[in-house]
Amino acid sequence: MNPSFDSFVVDRLPPRSQWPRFSNDAVIPDGQQTLNLVDALFDRAFAAGHADRPMLRAPGRTLTYRQASEEVNRIAELLSVDLGLVPGNRVLLRGGNSIAMALGWLGAVKAGMVALATMPLLRARELGDILEKAQPSAALCDARLLDELKAACATPAGASVREIVAFNAPTDAASMEARAAGKSGQFVPAYASKADDIALMAFTSGTTGKPKAPVHSHRNVLAACTAWPDHVLKLGPGDVVIGSPPLAFTFGLGGVLLFPMWAGASVWLPDSGYTPESMVRTIREQGVTVCFTAPTFYRQMAPIAKAEGVPTLRKTVSAGEGLPDATRQLWKDATGIEMIDGIGATEMFHIFISSAGSEVRRGAIGKVVPGYTARVVDADGQEVPRGTVGKLAVHGPTGCRYLDDERQLKYVKDGWNFPGDAFMQDEDGYFFYQARDDDMIITAGYNVGGPEVEDALLRHPAVAECGVVGAPDELRGMIVQAWCVLKPGQVGDAAMVKTLQEHVKASIAPYKYPRSIMFVEALPRTETGKLQRFRLRELQGR
């Protein structure tokens, strides 16, 4: 190994016998050794004539592809020269979706380092777990979020961090922007990144258990740009993209940065987060054409979009959690737009099952994305008959490799990735999501998927949000239990319980109705919008 290369991540990859099967990708010949993801994206944009087209947009600032490339080079030089980092070092990034956060991420990868973006709402204790596992050498952090990171770095877990550089700090002479401003913008690294070098580490968003750290190479991520984006999303240079998922979440990293770059499109990055009202307003004011967010957000946006109109919007993508058909139809009624649903995983980098437009089949997530192979299998890994519920198994140009984690053996078996989802595939190849493997409710011998019951409940006009889990029961083993957030003006009393139970019985098979309904003011969710069903189970009996 090159003495100026930090092999920390390479040394902690699982043994090759535990790797998933990686399919060949057409964009990167098997024999090609040298590849840098960021260079490849900018080179593609320049070759297509997009150098002077807008790439990053924000209030009061727009950068073209050429300008963004120069800024990225300056940051790469700052990291390599001023901070003395070497390829393979981990660079932790902490911030919301902003131009500076995007440039910092691209600069780290351009310099051959491993970008490690973290969710902006994480506290010192949570950041400490990440620092301990990843051992980053430096951190780039939004000035508004420094306190928790500094607290984490002051503990033994943060001993590896030699320097924290703030961004979005216009009056700070030591900020990332100020220090990078004096660089040439023509950075040429001393080390040429290899296609199979690790480009990023993306900690899971933590719906259950302790977060894991999947890693992805330059080759993996560039190959992902040719899969779902080319075959399903189909962005063009004229598109303006927005989204609420953080860049620390691979759904957001792909959707609101890398995939638009692949297409020569532009991205609107706010300086603060979105509310449903502000997202609709931004779509209208900025001429947004493509939106990425979670189902709950679309549900909240729907009445606003219907009242105000979103005339430039042409595509909307939902992921991060299951999309209830009730939400899909509500959005379609409000905007006329057929939602693009998809299932992906941090471990797989992005979406691998999805359909759009006329290919959408009601109730289904979609078909397997070209480049991937997926099947529904039993406990022994054998494919089950179509129409039968089983475990989802998938492989393709991306796949799971955890950093130093024994859970690799659970996620990857015989070269197949097992994301932990229960699915059914029909005769036409459409995949229907049932539940997380560990969220299937077995009641009196029947298998019930919580998302199906949630979808039925969401169709009642009194219900704003809901989550469904199994609750222990001496007679049936488990019963279906629903946790509901009611719309303003609705009363969560015994009469409402009865009303909702009868509604579900009339909507789906009666044995699936929730025998227990709890009313709450809010549901527990991760920062990326995923419902934390394990938190609901923890509340049982309290």
C-alpha cells in the first residue's frame, strides 16, 4: 500500500468471502483501475457542455458547474495541504443541506478521502459513537452546529480528530470558505484514486439498534448513477431538484446532489430546513421540477399544493419509508402527479426497486431496477412461488460492506444482500412491500403486514398519521396494535376506536383490524422521517 495512503477502512472491510456479488457495470470497464467519483461527475458535465449551466442554487447564490468544480478543488487543496490529510483519511461532515455542505463533501472525495456525513440533529453522545468507530482525522462543520461536535471531540472517542473547520461562518477568517478562497482552484492530487477505493461511509439512520457503517467505493457510487437515475428517474439538464433528506442520508446524497450532477441538472439547497408550506413555496418560486421527500411530508404538502398549485413540478420521488397507497392517491389528486416510489437501503447506497409513470402498479413499489437482480426467498434462501410472502434478496452494482461489524454475516449471504424486508412478487414481476422482516405481525396464525393496516387507517378522514405494530397477547400470541395521530378537531375516545376498527374491517380482511388503538400527539421518527416502530413497542404497557 502507498505509504501516503491511510488503509484504516481497507483493513476493516469484511473478508472477501463475506462480500456481496457485484454485477458488472457498463460505465466503468472492468480493467479500469483509476477513477475518482467527483472527477468523473464533473468531467461528464463538461463533456456535455454543461460547464456554464447552474449546478448549485441557494438564496442569494448560484454556482455553475465550472465554478463549483473550482470551489471543490480549493477545498480539496485545503484538506490535503493545510490540514495535511492523506487519501484514505476519514473526513467527518456535519451540517444541513447547504452549498457549503455539498462542496465540502465533494472536496473530501475529490482529495481521495472518505467522506463521512452525519445527521445534523445528532447529539454529542451519538457523534461519539461515530467518532469511535470511524476515527476521522478532521471535521468540516456548519458553524451553527459546532457545540455538540466539539463536545464529542473532547472525549476519548474524538481523539483522532486533529482539526475542526467551520463553514457557513461568513465573519470567521478561519472558516472553510475563507481558507479555501486563497487556493488556485486547479488541484491535482498526488495520489490518483482507484475505482475500488472507498469514497464514502454512511452510518445507518438507526430505526433499530446501534448504527452500522456501510462503505461504498468510487466504482459503486458511479455505477449507481447509471442505474435508477437513468432507467426510472430520468433527469435532464433543465431540471431543478429539491429535497428534504439530508446529504448524510444516501437517499438525499444521491437524490439532491450526485444524481442531478450526473444529469447536468441543478439543485436548490436551502440554508435551513423545510416545512410543508415552505417546500411548496420554494417549488413555486424557484421553478422546481423534481422533489424528493418522505411520504409523511407529501401527505402534509398535499392540501397546500392543491390550493396553491405547483405548475413546474413534473416528478416527485418518495423513499425512506413505505409509501401508503392512500398517500400516493392523495398526492395524485392534489397535483396530478404519479409518485415515483422506491425501496433502497444505506447498505445498497440507493434505490433498487422502483417504477415510474405508466409503469406504476397500484399497491406495488415497482419492478427491479435494470442492473440489479431481486427475488423473494424463504428462510433457506430458496425462491418462493410468485404471490408468496418471503424475504427480499438482491444483488447488483452496489452492495453491503460494513466497517468492522459482525452483522455483515446477517446482511450478506451467499453473495445476496438481505435488506431485512418482507415482500411479495406477482407474476408480472412487481414487488409488493409487506413489512420489515421483524415487523410482521403473526396473530392467531395469520401473517399481517403493519404497512397494509396503516394504509387502511390513513384512508379515514380523521387520521393524520399512524403506525402499526404487534402487541403480545395470551390468546392470539400477538394482536394488531395501531398508534394514531388524529387531525385537529378529532377526539380520540372509545367511539373513535370503534369507528376506526370498523373502517379497517370494511377496507381489508377483517382479521387484520387493530384490536388495540392508541392515540398520541406525534409518532417517533428518525431524522430522515422513518417511523421507529421499535419505539412504539417500547411504549406498550406503560
